[in-house]
Amino acid sequence: MTEENSHKKIWLNPSKVQNRPIYFSTKRIMDVFLSCSGLIVLSPILIVIGLLIKFDGSHGAVFYIQERVGKNGQHFKMFKFRSMIPNADQKLAELKNKNEVNGAMFKMKDDPRVTKIGKFIRKYSLDELPQLFNVISGNMSLVGPRPPIPSEVAEYTKYDMQRLMVVPGCTGLWQTTARNSADFAEMVNLDLEYIQKSSFSFDLKMMFDTVKIMIKPNAAY
């Protein structure tokens, strides 16, 4: 998205966005097939990452389970590999004044809560791989807006709430372009641009771009 369009408001038509049965049913089939295939192919990597986290000295669980908000405001439990110290959520309040982005989300480049293993798996987006289980269960899709946490949604405007018109995804336009260099408003606009342009070919492009970024990371941290 160009700088000129990055601040242009995108207002979506809910009926036009959601009334696409062929697209969404086919996308669901693709999600399940690709996620199951991915878990089988990547199982050795998943096991190695799990062992590294288990024995990293931080004495925490391998998986981090967090409540997120999905399509139409429905809450669900999202899975990730744990990349932070076990009590990271409790320490968030102490870091709020160090937030490096504007708007309803928290980002901090040198977050002291991130473990050594966590820095590596976050850089290459490997911490997101367990979300393939969320995709299989139907809470998430491979491509779509990232699911926010409830406290972030509590600060949403009517404009921001448009992000919740579709099933959230593991990756999307925000992750494959600006990533952490974008502020909250830019992220929302990128998500709305994706929803507006979503199609089979666009989804495939997002997945292909995601693989490239996992090999050569952008601004992930």
C-alpha cells in the first residue's frame, strides 16, 4: 500500500465481505489440507523446538495458550510456542510505558520478557507454527487478520472492529509487508485492504510471501 493510501479509510460492506460461500468453503478445505500436511512435514522441527523450550532453563510450559478474539467477536484459545518467561503476562503492566507503537497493541523490540530461544523462534515466526492446530479446529485460517487480545478490542473504534468481519489468520498482508515497522492504524488499514482484496490468488500470494519471510525475516521481533 502506498504512503498516500496508507491513511485512507477503508469502509467495508459486511454483506459483500461475508456472503461468499464458494470462496470461504473452498478456503476452509485448503486450510485443513495444508495445515494437516504442514504438521506432518514439520513434525521433526516442532519436536526440536519443543525440546529447546522445555530445557531452556526458564522452567515454563512448551506451549503458550492465550485468549484471542476471532470472527464477529468470538473468543477462542490460540496456541503458540512459548517465547517469553512464564510470568510474562503479569509483567506486561510494568512495560506499558515502553510501548513502541501507537494504538491498541503492545510492541517492544528489546522486550526483557523474551527468552533466548524465544528471540530466535520469533525472528523466524516459528513460534506461530502451533496455530496450525487452531486452523484445523476452525478458529483461524492460514491467511487473515491477526487475532487481537480482548484488552486490545476493548479499545477498538467502529472502524477497527471491521478487522473482526472474517476468520483471523496465521499470516496476512500486515505480516508480509510492514510487520512491526507499522503502527496500529497502518496495521488496521493493511488488514482491511486484505479483506477487501481477498481471493484464492491473493491468499496463495500471502502464503508464498510468508515462506519467503520465514527464510529471510523482515521486521519481526
